[in-house]
Amino acid sequence: MKATLLSRSVKPATGKPVIGVFAPCDPRIDAASRERSTNIIKHTAESLAGKITLPDGTAAEVVYSDVLIDAESQADQVARQFKEAGVSVLVCVPDTWSFPQLTTISLLSHFPKDIPINFTTGNSATRPGVVYTHATSGAIAQYGKLTHINVGKWPDEGQNPQMSAPTLQALVDWCYAAVTFQGLKGKRVVVFGHDSMGMETALPHIMETRNQFGIEVTRLDMKLLADMLKKESYDKTELKKLRAWLEEHAGDRIELPEGEKDSELLDQSLALYLIVRDLMREIDAVGGGFMSQLEWGSDDRGIQLPVADIMESLFNSTFDHNGPKAVQPFATEADVQALLTQLFMTWLSGGHPPLFMDFRKAWDKEDITELAAQNGYQPNGDEPWLQKGFVDGVNSGSASFNWAAVPGTEEKEIMKKITFPKAVDYFYYLGNSVHFISPGNIKGLAARLAYSSLSGMFSMIWDEAETVALPVTLAQKICDGANPTWPHTFVVPKYASMTEYKQYAPANHFHMTWDLAPARLQFWMDFCNVLSVAPWQERPAFIEETDRPVPLLYLLNGGEDATKKLKAGKH
């Protein structure tokens, strides 16, 4: 027998997460009930198909087996089918009673212990799939594996029952989390430079990130970028196209007071985008970060180089000079915890653009009331920005262009709202910043990943949040008081008070992604064994139809945090 040389060509979809749908059954049950079970498998798979979008715009593949798992032989058969199809996410849809160890537990033995599995079932007493679900999830919890159950609703009778919309939505949210967990394994991000300004909250925890998330952090020196800029190692024709695109959209909103000198600096900052983009393509990176300060552009002992604001904004946007594109989460100041936060939330949202912000001034109710009075504004009492206050989210880089407008706005209309003033303060006027004020009524999650050496674990501090629009005069006063050349987004947390928000920030940066459901983040934290930190006194421990139900495994082991520490080996 000879060894086989594999082809060098690989199918484009290889390695992408695949969702496999199956069902157990009892061999003693009548033929009509078995046919109904098969129909539920197909209905579930077809309902999921096209619903889970990856950041590149493609849909996660969904496959199903119509082999009902009655016993070990069928479990082995379905497992082999799934492994051949590359299945890495399991969805079990039992409609009848069956025997846990002979069916799903036997199937699970073919897969890694951390493979996500969901049990979605109707609440039927006729052929009690819900009884099977509780029996099986309980058995699996005993040997320490995480499962999630979705006891939803579909008709007790009929050969082709359709699951209810809430049942499907709960399953879709779970699938997004499972696909994010599995899809990012083996991926890499690239970070240029070391941790900026000694910010230890920005450190690339290389081994911990590899062990917990399966993500590699490639580190490259900023000297490479400086050398490539000097050598003009980029496509000059494409640079002209990028510059023309920016001028077409922004025109005289690009500030170039020193004429040719400023024009050359703008070209260099745009060329930086092309250089970094191509380097990221070479190593197939899904995200990146750039140190900038101090060595790059604000230490006068060295050669000053142009700011990277436009570059970072372009990576975080859903378009550039070549048209629509996937978001590639990018972090200013080489803030790796920011990068990971944005990366996870972009995947969980199906590719929505992230917002990178300084946790700048937290304007509590008293502060903003005083500012309003000083500027002659008479509040009517129902302004959302006056109810509890807001955070002025502002930073020199990484602000996605998309956040200049409400979700769904066309590229042309977005770009009308953006200006490109000269960079000021720390950057010696070397290039252009990005400036806009985000509109109100954008809802999503604001969050920040953190790490602690005491536990050896990552945590996610998060809350639901919404942007608010202030009267123009007050908004400008606030911008002028921080930095009028940078983007500003005024963010109100849903449950955190301003006192809590000010005290519990884990770093000087925080991040927001729109239209991201809390349940998706919670499911993902379960898979990745990340501690969930939402200590707001106004937030209930469980919000029905918003939060995911607490997994049984946690209840059996002293609670969510206690179980996660047990899983991490931190007794």
C-alpha cells in the first residue's frame, strides 16, 4: 500500500463552520411519527439555511441527515455523514422519546468535547421529544459537557409541523454564537507594533488567546510599514483610484491647508491602507491593529509618519474604493483586547461594522443639565440624553464610516456626513483625521473584553446601549471640549447607571456593534468559557425573551461563574 499525495487545491469552503441537523427516534414508534420526525429535521435545516451570515457575506452551510438515530449503528452512520460534510455545529430536533445513550450520546463520542450542540424541541406530550431533551441534556451535563436546550413550540399534530417564529429565532441566535466559536478557530489577526503607550489592557495575551479562542496573533514591526511606504511598495494606480474615490465623496471637506505638502501626506496615509490590506491578505488575517503612538507619529526624536485614521476607518467599514466589502475589525493603538471584542461582535452580528471609542467623558445627568443651562438650552424633560446622561465615545482612529449614519444607509449618503480635518494635538499635523457625529437611535451592545492573571480567564463587560442625538450647539460644545477633529458617538447604556459605568470600565476603550442580541453574546461566552460581567443593579438576572436560559450544567455546579472556573481548571 502506498501513501497518497493530496491535491494542492483546496475547496474554498474548507474549514468554514457547517451546521448539521439530526434527530433521534424510537424504533417502536409508528411509521407516521417517524415520518413526522424526518419532516421536522428537513424543516429545521431549511429554516436555518441562509439565516446565519458570515462576515464575508456568505451564509453558513446547513446540512441534515434523514437517518433517524434509533441506536448506536445509526449514531455512527450519521456521525460519519456529518464528519464527511465538515459539520462542526450540531442541532438535534427530537420529536419523540428515545434512549439518550444509544442515540445522541453515541453520536457525540465521534466529535470533540467542545462541539456545540443544541436541542430544539416542541413542548409536546403526544410523542414527548421534550422528555428526551431533558433526559439527554441532563445525562450530558453529568459528564461535564455544555449543552443548550430550546424548548419551543410546534404543533403537536400533523405530519409537517412548523416551528414558531420565537423558537426559530432562539435557534438562529444560538447558531450565530456556535458559528462564531467554531469559525474563528485557526484564524489569525495581525498587530503592527507592540502595546502602545504601555497600555497593559491592550496587551496581546498570545498563549491565552490561542488556548481559549483558537486565534493566532501575528506580530509585525511597524518598521516594515515605514520601509514599504518609503519604497512605495503599493499599487500606484490603485492609490490614484482610492484618492479619487475619497475626493469624489468628500471634496472640499478634506482639509489640506498646506497644499502640496498636505496632499502628499494624505496620499501616504491612503497608501498605508493598501499596504496593510495586502499584508493582511498574504497571511489571511481576519482583523488587525496598529500601534501608531508613540514611535510612529508623535515622538519628535524619530521621523514623523502620517496618521492612520483613514486606514483604520476603512478596515472597519463595509465599503471602500472598490465597492462593498467585508468588515475587517481593526484596532487603533494596537489594542488587542479591543480588536478581539470587535472581531467577536462582528461575527456574532453577521458582519455589522464595529465602533472603536475612547471611554472619554461620562456626562451624567447633572453635568449635561449644567452645560445645557450655560448655553441657553431649555430642556422639555423627555430628552433621552437627559434621562441618565451618556458617554462621549471619541477616538482618533478605527471609527467605521458606517457609524456616521443609521444602519442601512447607502455609501454615498454616509460619506456626505464625514469630514477629514487636519490631525491635531499629538500628531504634529501629519495627515488627516476622520470626523463625524453619530446619529441617535442606533441600538446594540456596548462591550469590552478584559483579562485577569489571577483567574487566567477572559471576561466580557457589557450592556445593551443606544446612541442619542444632542442639539447641534451642545453636541459641538462637547466635541470642542474633547477633540473637534475626531468622530463622536454619544452612548447611553440601558441598565448601567453613569456611576456604575464610570467605575466599572475595564479599560480606556469600549466598543459597540448595532443590532446584536444579548442572547448571541451570552451563548458565545458559554462556548468560549468567558465570564459574563453585567453588574448593573437595574438589570435583572434573567430577562425572558432577551437572555439565553442558563444552561443546566451551570445550575448543577454552583452557578455560571463557578462552572466556568471549574472548566478553566481554576478551582
